[in-house]
Amino acid sequence: MTRTQYWTVTTIAAACFAAMVASITLGYNNGVARADVSQRQQFVQQSVQLESLYTEIIRALAELGARNNDGDVKALLQKHGITYSANPPGAPGEPARK
């Protein structure tokens, strides 16, 4: 093997080694990214399942706050961007509740 052939083969081997290291690093980073995406996807799916429960809780809080004229509940809901208005009992167009 001549000196030129030796350095050519050595250079190619070093390039292959660098490509292998880059491939392993990118594969590891890809695995980490997939795990993160999977975890976020699971969170989103669980949030969607709980959306109706959250809506019912908010509705119940709003009704309770309106019924009892509770300023603390109203302030709590407003803090989170939820506003409501209470209809006075026996408002026109609304049947009276017993």
C-alpha cells in the first residue's frame, strides 16, 4: 500500500466514523423527541377527555355564584377569563322554577 492509498483509506475511515457518530447522536435525539411528542400527545388526549367535566364544573360554579350572589366565586372565574351574568328570578320569557 502506498503512502497516498494509506492516507486516502484513513481519511475515508475517519469520515465514516464521523458519519457513524453523527447517526448515533441524531438517532438518540430523535428518540428523545419522540418520547416528548408522545407525552404531549397523551396529555392532549387526556385533556380532551376531561373537557366535558371541566365545562360542567365551571357551569356549576357559575350557577352557584349567580344563585348566592357570591363575589368570591365570580372573582375566581373572572381571574381565569370566565364571565357570566345572572338573570333575575322571574325574568320575562323565562318560566319560574319551583
